[in-house]
Amino acid sequence: MLGVLRVIICLVTWLVLLVKAQVEPIAEFYGRQGSSHTNNWAVLVCASRYWFNYRHMSNALGMYRTVKRLGIPDSNIILMLADDAACNARNKFPGCVYSSSAKTLDLYGDNIEVDYRGYEVTVENFLRVLTGRVEPSVPRSKRLLTDDRSNVFIYMTGHGGNEFLKFQDSEEISAFDIADAVAQMWEKKRYNELFFMIDTCQANTMYSKFYSPNVLATGSSVIHENSYSHENDRDIGVAVIDSYTHYMLEYMEGINKTSQATMQDLFDTYDPAKINSHPGVRSDLFPRSLRDTLVTDFFGGVSQAEVLPPLDSAPMSHITVLAVLTDHLELDDEDVVEQAPAKLLDAQPFIAALTDASQSSLGAPLTRALRTWSSSALVLLAVGWVATRK
């Protein structure tokens, strides 16, 4: 009898530990003070023209590859390249752009969508993209279709100076211009949180004028400091990537879509000795702790669903659901009865899932697991009791 009780106690203890092991990670995940965004967007800008600025195009394409690998689709990426080094007559490797002399990875490839190219990359077009003030003829693929639940990542690279960045060697955008554009974005509810990154000389001065909330910014160099290239390629004849962006992309190669690495972890990798400049971070406008902000909150694509509040009214009948969905199916009144049964599913399971997940076959897998293990424990207890009776 004593041995059977010990076995039952061990089984119950094991069951409790198993359930706890399943519940704690879920509670920790949902208890994290994470971002409330539901979609991610990226605006990637190479503002330099001419072959000798090959590295700036490589910078932008390297960042494009990273955000795309982490889940942001092309439809949510605005890529602006002031020049096309891949098709330049001086390129010994036509149609290719490399970020290292080893040439192990072609950043251009076949799967790339450039939204603004060549002389389309102007200060005016960049500011119009951010603020949404575009002509009606501009296609959706060239628009930043964000809302107040969008996390936006802006990356810029090129030649710059104290509070300015050159576009095409013919015009400049100032720190005031970008700050005012971001302010318009906030007023028009075009972002939830915004992360600004820039790789240029005296880069940190470009985010010094920001005044809008929920903005996090970083740059490659302080005022009166240059931002240097990382590696030259003798075959191509020019530098192929900048040092700051190189080490950023090197760190990002270790990040995947489910990574729990934070922005603080990213900024902690900054090493002025390796980068040859002093990167900076501005977080006074950003409300969340950098240790609670995931890298994928800006570099990755999210797949989140909003939880609807419980329905106050009784579950809708088939007739009610039919009336609600008629417009979406584009049915005429006389066609509802004939066509709807073929196009509509039974709404009761979905309504039940919204009102009470524990009563629906669509929800609460953990509840079903608990019931299964509890039933097993009761069976074992009954078997032990019968064994002792004999």
C-alpha cells in the first residue's frame, strides 16, 4: 500500500512540474512589456551617386537583405538607391553587388525590388514618402502605407556633415527637415514607434533635432568625426562597405525571427576601436526600456492578432451572420438564400471562440492538456486503490 502511494505521489508531482514548465514560458512571454505594434515597415536610403560610392549602395542592400530575411515583406519596404552600381560599366561582375572581397554573397541577386532609383532619389521624394504627401498617380508600391500601429525603421547612408546629408551630390537634407517630417508622421498617426539609423560622417548630428515621441535613434559618428569604409576590393577597385554598417550586419546575422535579443544588446556591441568612430544612441524620446525592446520590434516582421473584447449580446444566428457578411460577398438580396450556403461556413464555432475559448474547439489547448493529464492521474489512482484492495 505504501509503495503504491509513493508511486502516485511521484506521478502527481511530475504532473505538476510538467504543467508548470508549460505555463511559465507562456506567462513570461505575455507578461513582457513589449511593443503594441501590429506591422513593420522599413525605409532604406542610399543617397550617393557615382561608382566610387559603391559602398553606400552595398550598405543599403545589406540592410535590405537583413530586414527581408527577418520577415518584413517587399510590400512593406521602400528601397531608394541613387545609383545602380550593379549595372555600371565599371563593374567587373555585372548584375552583382558584394559587401566583401570574398564575394560569398551577392546582395543584388534576382529577388530585389527597388522602389526609387537614380534621379528619383531626391530630398522631396524622401520627405513625401515619410509624410504620405504623394501625388495620386504614385503607385502603392512607392508609398509608406503605415498607421498608428506600425513600427517604422529608417536607414540612411551617404556623404554628410554637421546636421546634413547630401543627395546625389546636388542637394542636401538637414536634421531639421527630417525632424519635422517625423513630427508630421506622428501628428498624422503614421507610426507607433520609429527607429532611425544613419551611417555617414558626423552622423549623430542628424538626429539631434528630433522632438517627436516614441523615437529611437542611432548613428555611426559624433560631430567633427568621419565614418570610414571597412574593406576594399582590388577586383572592383573601390571600398565595398562602411565599417559601422559592416559590424551592424555582422551582429544581425546572428538574429532570427524568434530572437529575444534586445536593442540594448545591439548597442552594447558598439566598439569604437573596431568601427574607427564613436557611434551614438539617443533614447530620451523613447518610452520603453532598451532592455525590453526586441531587435525584431524594428528589424523583423510581426504576426500578431488583436484580442477582441467579449461580445455583450447573445451569439449571432446564421441569419444575423448572413446579414453582416452580405456586403462582403457582394450578394443581392434575392441571391442570398441561394448562394450564401455555398459560400458561408457555420459561424457558431467562431463566435464561441470569441466569447469563451474554453468552450470552443478552436482555443485553450492548455486546458485540454490539463484535463488529459488529470484524467490519467485519476485512472492511476483508481488502479492503485484496486491493487491495494486485492
